[in-house]
Amino acid sequence: MIREDGPTEGLLPGLANLFLDTFQVTVIGAGEKINVIPGRAAAEIDVRLLPETDADEYLARVKEALGDGLSVEVLLASPPVPASPTDHPVYRAVAGVLDDTAPAVPAFIPGFTDSRWFRERGVAAYGVSPFFIEPQEFLGIHGPDEAIPLAELDRGVERMRRIVRASAAR
């Protein structure tokens, strides 16, 4: 269950982004020598906001929480953009290829892709994973042992070829 103050039980990695704004320190840099106290340190933070969250208000809250002694620089931001339409020829091609093997449905994905830059310019863009992955295998995504079963890699490549052919034929 997800409450306003957060989940009441553990979620699989990456799923919190479906329900909550997240703030994750991902890179830390400071000194380079063991016997010298660094004069400066920096942290890069991956912030993922829900579509209804006001980014400027969130940034102001972050700055207030950090206090006056620290500076904040936004390295990457993008405005909210609408989803690509489901009545588009490419979407219909994807749905046609997947047909009875999997539904083609709009989804809010906790990761991000470059498709937002296309959608911001009015170009329909769709994220498609042609691989059928068991839920337990998602735990290894971006981990040291990230893998996909070889047979599913082959099937996924063939699905993607069919999607490209169907899209080009429209």
C-alpha cells in the first residue's frame, strides 16, 4: 500500500518512482588523497518527480533543506510533455505485432528515455521492450550481473524486427 508518507511495504527496485517523488544521491566526489582534507565536495542527485509535482517548488524545498552553505545546480531538466497518442500508426504496428502475446498499453515507466525530447517537439515516440522478462530478473537491472536469457534475446530481436517491418509498411 502506498500512503502519502510513503510505501507501507517494500517495493521492487525502481517501482517507488511510480508512486512517489524520489531523491537519490548517485555520485559523490571529494578529495583525491588520503592525507588531505578536501576543500570542496560535490554530490549528484537523481530526482524523479511525478507528473503533478511542480519542479520549481520541489527545488525550492530542496534548497531550503540544504541551507545557505550549499549550492545547487540543475544539470538536467525537462518540462512535462504529453504521452504519445495510441491512435498513431507506429502504436498500431506495435500492438499488431504483439497481438495475443502481450498487450500494448500506455504505461508510466519509473526510468526515463530520450523519448521525452521527441514528444516535446510533437514527434510520437514509444518505448517498447520486445523481451518477456520474468519478474525476478528485473532485480538485476543495472546491477553487476544484469543479464537476459539468450533464447529470450533471440525472440525479442525477432519481435523488434517484426515491429520495424510493420511500422515501415504503414
